[in-house]
Amino acid sequence: MPFSDPNFTVINPDPTVDDCLKSMRLRDYLMVGGITAGSWAYGYIGGKPVRTSTAGTAAALGLTFASFLILQDTRGRFMGYNENAREVKKYGAHPTAQPPKYPPQDMRFPTATGHVSDTVRPPLDWKNH
């Protein structure tokens, strides 16, 4: 995850894999199925002498990739780095969660905000130089 302050409400600052799997959206299930099916087709098309075994291996690799991608996405939603309005409504905000530093804006018109907090990179102290 990035070393910046979350832009959305924090639900769980340290989600487990079980929490992430329980909060999967329909988009996540479709992404797992699509990536797995696409990698199986790629393995079938590219594996001429032994098509089915190559396709099965490619599908296993695609499922692994899709699992990591979905876990990363759901973890980002729990930690407040991705859009998480549904999860906030379902699970509620973390008790010590701060309100978002910057309100979510339209992604088509971004503004430079300097997302790194002072705890990650403190300001320079020019008095000693």
C-alpha cells in the first residue's frame, strides 16, 4: 500500500485475508473468472503440442494472479485507499478513523495535493544549516 494518507474512510487499518474474501464485490468475482478464463484461452492457443496441459497451467497462473489482484483491491478498500462507500455502509468506520483529509474529487480533473504526511516525511529543518 502507498505511504500516503488514505483519501477515503478507514474501515479496518489491518484487514485479514478472511475479511478481504468476505467483502468481495460482484466485480471482483467477475474479474477472477475473466482473468482465469482469459489465461486458459491464452494457454490453449499458445500450447500447440500439449494444449490442455498448457491451458490448465496457464489457468492456474491466472487464478493466482487474479487472487492477488482481488486481495490487493479489497485491502485497499478496507484501508481507505480505494472507493469504499459500500463497505462503510456495511461494516462501518473504524472507531479511531480520521475523516478523509481531502474530499474525493472527480478523477478526470485531478489536483496536486502532496499526499505524504509529516509522519512519513517530516519537513526540513533549516535552522541547523
